[in-house]
Amino acid sequence: MLQKTAKLVSLLSLLALITPSLCFLAGFGNLPQIKWIMLTATIVWFITAPMYMWKNNSNS
């Protein structure tokens, strides 16, 4: 269950990385706000991605 939640949060953070940059290119939002959103999404991704990417070798 934790791995599924981590995967969902990780994918949402990747979406949060892509969306602000596209909005900025389209002329919406200001640069400092976009930078904070993308920094936060990057930190969230680095925390959640290893939770589901690492293999659990305790079963073997």
C-alpha cells in the first residue's frame, strides 16, 4: 500500500514539474512562483521515487 501511494505522489510531483514550466511558457505566472513550485515538486519526487523504485531483497 505504501509503494502504491509513493508511486502516485511521485507521478503527481512529476506532473507538478511539467505543468508550471508549460504555464510559464504560455505567459501565465511569474518566474519566482514557478521556481518555488518546481523546487517543491523536485524535493517531493526525490523523497517518494526511491520508495517504490528500490527492490526489497528481504524475501530471497
